[in-house]
Amino acid sequence: MSEHSSAGRTPAVDAAIEGELRLLDPEVRASPELFGALLHPEFTEFGASGARWDRESIVRVLMEAPAPGGRPVTTCRMRGVQLADDLVHLTFDTDSNGRTAHRSSLWRRTESGWRLWFHQATPFSAG
């Protein structure tokens, strides 16, 4: 079940949240075109595993090792703040088959729309 606050949201924050949720969609994650289209050319991620990814490497890894079956990733406590006209910061938690992580994303507006520029995941125990 997803729980997201809509109080005080701007259209930019709404666009970033929509993009973030699309990135978690199994159909989008299975398509290098759909997934890659949401990533900024300068994308960087520090994953929950401690690995550092760029746009090319994260798309390659996702396509080589599709997500195992099971429950879809769920999100909660998603909040966004518009930091500038072209920059939104999102924070939220995910649960992926019992693996929980605090997440932070920076979305930048480009000529082709909002793109994920930076993402970091930090594992935590839900207990």
C-alpha cells in the first residue's frame, strides 16, 4: 500500500513523484527504453548495496537481472520539496520483498521533462 502526502505539493513535485513511481513499475523496469528515458544523462546512484551506478550501468544491470518474482516494491512516506524551478528533492521508504530502504532522489527538469539526476538508498530494519 502506498501512502503519499499531497499537502503543499507543486506541479514540479507531482511530476517528480509520478516519475519515481514509474521507475518502480515492473513494466518500466523491464524496458531499457522506458527506464532509460526517465534518467538524466548525468544520473548517479549510490545503491542500498553500497555500489555506485551511472545511467549506463544501472540500465545494463536491470536488463541483465530482471527483478525476481514476488510482491511489487511498495513505497510509503513519499514527500517532495521543490528546491528551485528545475530541481525537486524526494524522500521516501521502500519495501522490496522484506528489504527496506530509506531513499532520496533529486529530479531535474530538462527540455524533455523531469529526469532523475541523483538517487541514494540506505537500508534499514523495519522492526
